[in-house]
Amino acid sequence: MSSDKTNVAAIQDAVRAFRDARDWRQFHSPKNLSMSIAIEAAELMEHFQWLTTGQALDLVQEDGPDKEAIVEELADVLIYCFSLADILDCDVADIIYDKLAKSGRKYPVERYRGRF
């Protein structure tokens, strides 16, 4: 699976354009978007509820209707995340790189490799 089709800024622009074409900005408050992220995340989790780790892995190994539904829920979560970042005037790449750097300092590889 390749992610070189576009960059993060282009995705953020596409999400914004989709929203603006429908005049949905008026509904995109931080409260509404954060709730939507949680709701979509719950819908994503529902696909795995009551499965063992092995069953969950099997579910996503091969293309089919189950994996397609899971990927669509993941896309919903990401779209709402990009939408919230837009409303908060955050650059998605910047906040991810910043958080990875902070987490890298908190969880150094030499101490945490292979363990929680």
C-alpha cells in the first residue's frame, strides 16, 4: 500500500473543499468534530468487538466486504481528524511530527523497544 499519491496538505485541502462545497463549515465546531471522531472510532471498533486478536487480524488480511467496511470507517475517522485540525488551524504534518518527537523523548528506543 503506497501513500505517495499525494501529500498531507493536499488531503487537508481536499477535505476542506468537500466541506465547503456543501456549506458544512457552520456545523464544524471543535465540539461537534471531536464527538464525530469518537463516534466514528466506535463504529470502527465495532467491527472488532468480541473477536480475539487472531480473528481480528484474519478479518483484515484479505480484501473483501469486511475489510472494505473497516477501511471506510477508518477514512471517516481520518476525515473528521483532518476537519478538526483545519478548524483548529493546525498543520497535520507539523502536529504529528511534533508529537512523534515528544513521544520519542518520553519513550526512548533503547528503553522501550519491544515493550510497553
